[in-house]
Amino acid sequence: MLGVVLAVVASLAYGLSDVLSGAAVRRHSTASVALWSQLTGLALLGLAALVVRPALSWPVLGWGLAAGALAAVALLLFYTALQRGRTAVVAPVAGSGVVVPVVAGLLGGEPLAWPAALGVAAVVAGVLVVAAAGDGDGPDTSGSPEPADRPHRRLVRSSPAPAHPVPADDRCVPEPGTSSTRSSVVLAALAAAGFGGFFVLLDLATTSAGGSGSVGPTLAVALAVQAGAVAVTLLAAAGHTRACLAPRPALLLAAGAVGLVDVVGDLALVVAVGIGPLAVVGPLGSLDPVVTVLIAVAVLGERPRAVQVVGVAAVLAGVVLVATG
């Protein structure tokens, strides 16, 4: 039961992170947001490691670094998709990667009772329905024109121009007119595959660490994952100019918020994977697109289509079935 709760906590954290990231990558480069948010997370985990001093083994480091590297690739694809498309469409498509850990867990022989299996099916179907019912290229239905005192509602609309644009030759943000719903969906689908594979590698890392979700092994895995992610992001950042990556206050504030929320999600997810079956924890830890849609409705004022409401309801019903199955 604790694994289920922590997996849902991870989804809540990642869903909030998606919304914050959607705002950040439309004003800064994908690599700069990813880099500074990951460095924030690495610093927090490093401080914790100095206190706890977790034991690190080669299997934990290997699987953890691999998981972090794959997650970083998926994250950069996801951020690029957010730059080109709408958050309410991109986030659910990226969340369809829940299929990967489910298949991996079942192939690995993990038991799954029929209520939980039905719940997993409902979760997967709901996420896919939300994704299929995205805004597309149709008219914006988020309500009346945006008031001047509600600039944050731009998060759920078509890609806005950056509030503080950087020179185009820095390749920090896409030039006007480069947004594309089709390319954003393709990138989000590739990100989904990466996020799904991340769960599989994370499961191998937590198994190697042992400890059943205790503090030391959890921190060791999270630290290895974060280090792998930073390494890949540094390679991606090498393609940008210094001006693009410069730690401006606005960038540090946005990336720091993303990094802090991501650390909460990472720690909750590592513990959840360590104490629960992957076929259950994986889908529940991938509900961030649903959380993103809910935030868009409750906070950002977006009005989803009826079919999106059906998809979210299916996912919530699936959560109850998984938790009680």
C-alpha cells in the first residue's frame, strides 16, 4: 500500500513539474532548464548523501547512471515537444509510456490480481484517451480572452513568444512559426518510450541496491540516477552558447523550482519501485499527464473536452482499483 501511495505522490510531483517546465522552456532553452534543474537536484541529493553516507556498489551505479541517462534523453525530447506544442496535448502523450513497465513487469513474472489488472488497463486507457483528445490544431476552447492579470493561462495555449527572448543565433528557443502539433506529438511519443524504459532500469537499480526502500539504498539510487541525467544534459548543453546557458535569476528560479519538485518525485518513486511490483507502481508513477490536465482545469482555467473528462475519470477509477487490488 505504501508503494502505491508513494507512486501517486511521485505523479503529483511530476505533474506539477510538467506545468512549471512548460512555462520555463518557452522562455529558455531546453538544455538550460534541464541542466540547472538537475544541478539543483544533484546538489540537494549530494547534501543528503554527506549526512547519510549511503553505500554505493557498481551494479547500483551502473543501472542508476543508465536510468538517469535515458531519463535525460526522454526529458529533453519532452521539453522540445513542450516548446513546439500545447502542454495539454504533449504531457498526456508523453505519459503513454506507462505501457512499457507494465509489459516488462508481466514478462518478468510479477503477479497481478484481476482487480489490479483491470485498474492498470483503466489507467493506460485513460491516459491514451486524454492524449488522443488533445487540443490538436483546432480552436482554443480555454475560455474568454486572457485578462492582463492572468498571464499564467498562456501555459495551456499554443506556444507563446518568450517573455524575455534570447538571440535567435543562440538557438535557445524556437523561432516564431516553428511550432508544430505533429512534430510535438512525435517527440512526445519518443519521450514516452524513454520514460517507460527508465522505469525498467530504475527497477533494476533498486533491486541491486536492496534495502526495500530504506533511506541509504534509496539515496544511493537517486544520486546515481541524477548523476547520469546531468552527464547527458551536459552533452546536450554543449551545443548551446554560454549566453544561452547563463544562470540568469529568472532561469535559476524556474529551473530551481522544477528541480526541487523533481527531487521529491524521484525519491518517492525510487522508494515505491523498491517496495512495490513494477507492473503496479510503474503506471501509478506515470500519472503526471493526468495531474497536468487537472492543474490546467483547476488552476490555469482550461476547459477540457468531454472526452478528456472521460479519460481522467477512467484513470482515477484505475487508481482506486490498483490501490485496493
